[in-house]
Amino acid sequence: MAKKAVASLQKGAGKGYAKVIKMTKSPKTGAFTFQESVVPNEMVKDFYKK
């Protein structure tokens, strides 16, 4: 079953947005952290370039 946040993106104007998750490694501890965001489809590649 999909989470409510993801399921609500599939209705109406929400189809123009995507939920993206970026994994980054901390240089200090070496632990991985995850950054989640909901961005317009046109901005997905820009989100990963940062």
C-alpha cells in the first residue's frame, strides 16, 4: 500500500511533481543521510546536481 503523501501526488495537478530522495555521505562520520523533497518534474535533474 502506498503512503498517503505519494498517493496524493497521483491525483489531478500532482502529476506534475515527483518525490525525490537523495543519499549523501557525511564526511565527518561516514554515515549516510537521506534528503527527501517533492519537486516539479522539470527540476528533478537539478535536485540531484546539488
